[in-house]
Amino acid sequence: MNANLKSLAKQAKERLKTAGEISSGNSQALAANTSYTFVANMRAIEDDPLFPKVKRLLEKSEDEIIINPISQLVSKKYLETLSAESKEKYILKLIKKYNTIKDYIISNNLINQN
């Protein structure tokens, strides 16, 4: 299961790289749209069900190294029900949410605060 998850994450990462190369010609419009989306989502970020899990992982990482945080956030039962393409989409969405929440927690110095 872990090797399969790594493979899916690698494929998703390659897709992201390719998507970035394709859209680089329209980067100004993309950046404006992305920043608006990011600001609009900041209001609800602490209400996201992943927020406390990510916060715990970040607090835990001060004491021990977390090698693959995404594998600790993924719903393995749900993942088993998905097709290969849906698994990739799920992992990509999870990675994006994790990174957004992690950046928010770190930039607002919310680690070890109740």
C-alpha cells in the first residue's frame, strides 16, 4: 500500500510540473486568480477538518521527524474505493490542503498554542 501511495504521489507531482509549464504563458492571470482563491479560503482554513490533524503533525515534528505526513492524513479506506485517476486527484487535493494549512499555521505561529 505504501509503495502504491508513493507511486501515485510521484505521478501527481509530475502532472503538477507539466501543468505549470503549460500555463506559464498565462502566469499573470493565473497568479491573480490563485491569490484571490487563497485569500477567500483563508477565512475558513481553521474550520477545515484537516486543520487540527496538520497542527498535531507539525507539533509532533518538533519532537520527531515526520517522513510522510500525507500518508498519515489519507483515509486509507476511502482511498481503496477509488479508481487510479481518482486516487491521484484525491492525493493532489490532500497535498494542496496540507501545504496551505501548514503554511498558514507556520506563518501565524500557531504551533503549540491551544
